[in-house]
Amino acid sequence: MRNFKLIIIIFSWLSASLAIRAAQLHLSNGDRITGEVVQRVDGKIYFNATLFGQIIVDETEAALVETPETPVESLAGLPPIKKSKPAKTILVQSTDASPAHEDSDLPMPPKWKGKMEFGFLNQSGRREVLNASLRAEAERKTGPDNFRALGRYFYGENDNKVASDRQDASFRWRHDISGRIFAQSLTSYTRDQITQIDINLEQNGSMGYQVLQSEAQKATIGAGLTMQYREAEGFNSGVNYLGEVFQDYSYKINGRLTLTQAINALYSPNSRVRLISSATSLNKLTDEAENYKVRFNSALQGKMSERISLNLRYEYEYDNAILDKNGRTDQRITSSVGYAF
């Protein structure tokens, strides 16, 4: 009889421990991660995710939802232990008619999350090389809408000659129509001194489909129409229309490593007449005047801490509408240090 009581006490303790530990982490961006709570200290949640390993998030950016597991005592054929029901929370309206405060355990409204990256290379001796890159990105998800703002700046010198001087920015809005289908609007701006593009504005409207949707992997494909306005040296400025297809993919390898990849291609069936200048006249050039563009970007991010990361990026772009053949291809590999906010 004594041993039987001891067994009941041991199984009851194990059951309570498992019920407290097993939980689901609901992030403010809509993601849900299953695992175990390690501890909650200084406003942070230390969570051991089943798939990613241990992660750390602010309590203001996530909510814990406990998931009951099969009680250990039921596996042993013992009667279940009765648990007292949690007390109901009653909100009392203040006498000054001020709004009642919400439960402090509820997640805060979604806010912008972002990251800044900075890369720098300086070489001297046999050759003088200087390369600098700056990248800023911010994203917010609220209900069915997802917003992302991106800005980049590249500058480089090779033997005291400017080899790169480019700045671009974009703003993307995605609206979920159903579980996998979404509509997208993308506005972008580019200025490049090397290719002599003074202004390149693009407005895209498209539809997309989410092919993969899991905690570890996400992939989308889509197509749409882009309106382009460009002012450049040797190019007839004006509005052009291009068809566009796109695809992007992300893979959370583990709690610290993330791989992302994106590609999009634009093509206009109508050829554009460009002007090429000679010593005394302007000549029309209609061959090789097709207006199409291909972009490919990939990145590997390694988190050193909750906010600091190391990033390795490969970026490739080909623009056939650029007059200078040597300037149509732009590709770079950059390594940078990132800070999340």
C-alpha cells in the first residue's frame, strides 16, 4: 500500500511537469512553433522548439499557449488527477469611465520588425579596392496583410576609379485571399550611375500561390504585369509594360541558420528604339533592343545572438535594355554584419 501511494505521487509529479512544459509559441507574425518552455526571465521566453532547437523571443512579441499532453497516470492505468479550474478573469470598469486594461499575458499588436546590414572591404598594395554595402529591411504582418520595405546602397572603387554606385528601394504589399492564394503590389525605384540610369520606376501588380507552407519551409510562385518608367543615357524615356513572373523560397535550417532565395523575370514583347550617340550624329539602334530583365538573389543568414547576425549574399541582375553591353550584367557576393530591431 505504501509503495502504491509512492507510485501515484511520482506519476502525478511527472504529469504536472509535462503539462506545464509542453506548449505552443504563437509569434506576432502568425507563426506557431511547438516545443517546450525552458524558462521566462527578464521579459524573454527561452523556448526549446521541436524543429529548430532553442530560441529566445521577447514576451511582447509572442504568446504561450499550453498544449495538454496525455497524462502519465493514464498510461499507467491509474485514475486521472483532478485539477482545479482556473479562476475567471473579471474586468471591472473604472469609475472615471476609462477603458479597462487587457490581460497583460496577451501578445502586443504586431509591429514592424527589421534588420540593417553593413559590409565593408578595403584593400591596398598591389591594387586599391574599396567596397561598401548598406542594406535596410523592415516587415510587418497584420491579419491577412504583409508589408515589406527594402532599401540598398552599393559603392565601390577599383584603382581609384568608381566601379559601383547604385541605390534602390522597394515596397511590397501582400494580401492573403485564401490559405495559399494572395495578391501582391510591388513599387520599386533604382538609380545607377555606372549604367547611367537616372531614374527607373516600376509598379507591379500580380497574383501568387504559396506552394510550401510549414514551420521550416515556405515557397511562393506568381505572375503579373509591371509598368516601367525609365530615364537613362541613350534611352528613349517613357512608359513601358512588361510581363513578370516571380518565385521566392525560405528554409529555416535550424534555430540559427536561414536560407532565402528569390528570382523574378520581366519581358516586354514590344521592342524599344534606343539612341546611340556618335561623334556628330545620333543613330537609331533597333536590334538587341528587346526590353527584358532577370534578377536572382540568395542569402544565408547565421544568427550569432538574438539581434546580431552574419550574412552571405549572392545577387545577380541582367538588364538587356541598358545600352552599354558591359553594363548589362551586375553580380556581386557580399558578406555583412546585421543588426535586427
